[in-house]
Amino acid sequence: MCITMYVPSNGAGLNIGNTTMIALIIKTCTDFLKSLQKAQQARADYWILTNMSDKELHDIGIARGDIRNVVSESFK
């Protein structure tokens, strides 16, 4: 399926208030990529913490049962 949009040569019709359509698309893509990066970091942090020994977790002040909460707080 191909979707086409008529765009006048002078750019009229692309403005939504003060924000152009292109700026809105770029912001949406940027926000999406940032959320992907945060999710990947949370997965990596979870993996690292779950693979630590109980002694190592105790040294940094985290109980094994708190790992999920610690990681989810950093994801927010």
C-alpha cells in the first residue's frame, strides 16, 4: 500500500501551529529511539545484577529480591 500526500511547492499546509510536520515526525522518532535505548539499558542492568553473587549485591546495598524494583525505577 502506498500513501501519498499532496505538498504544495511553497510548503503551505505543513504547519501545525508553530510546529512543522517534519519537526513533529523527527521528535516522535527521537523519543522512540530514546525509549528503546532506555529499555535496552534496563535489560542490561537486570542481567548484570542477576548474575552478581549475593555478596556483591550486598556490597552495593541491593537484596536479590529488589533487583526488579531497582531496574524498573531506573527505567522511568
